[in-house]
Amino acid sequence: MNKLFKFTLFVLSVILLASCSDKKMDLYLENIPDSFQIVLFEKGKEINSYRVDKNNERHEVIFSWLKKNQKEWTLDMTTYAPVLIINSEKLKINFLLNDNLVVVNYENKKGNWIQVSKHIEESQIISIKGKFIDDELNE
């Protein structure tokens, strides 16, 4: 009987988590960092990195993009291999270029980390790739 009870609790937990993962939420970033690290990966291996501060146009590009894309994020518990990471102390953004997926990890005002993801249009991926990868590798 005890095993059946534990199994039932497990199944209910999985169902609850699955139902929560379909809920859409807005992205509310409270602290926009003054600088962040850009890290590029290929097949799980870091191939390039550079720092961007608030005086760099790339800083404005990414945070303008985030402001325009605040709606319709999905709570996400999946671990993703890095591709293009924008990294700061309280915000991490992983652009999965081949999947048209963006994963954002951020610390909320309560100090809890939240991970959300969102599929975006290919034109947005091309724009981000051009600004953060192609332009950097061609400099």
C-alpha cells in the first residue's frame, strides 16, 4: 500500500508540473545589467567570448529585443546545451539558433531563479546571429 501511495504522489506531481509548464507568462526583468559576457559555443565547446558594456550598441540590441518580447514565455525545466550565451550575474540568455528557441534564466526580486523559453521567428534568430556572432567573428 505504501508503494502505491508513493507512486500515486509521483504521478500527481508529474501531472501538476506538466500542466504548469503549459502556462504562458510574461518576462519581467527588474535589473538590466550594465555589462554582460557573450560566449559562443560549437558542439558544446566554447569557441569565442567577449564582453559588452552599456556603451556598446549590442547592449541596447539585446535589451530592446527583450522588451519587445516580454509576452508569452513558458516556464521551462529542461537543460539545454549552450549555443549563444549572454551571461551576467542575474540574467542568462541562451539562443538556440537551429531551434529558433530562446531560453532565459533570471533571478526575480525574491531571489529565486526562473527559467522560461520561447520559440521565435527565424528572422529574429538571423538578426541576433548577425549582430552577436557574424559581426564579432568578422571583426
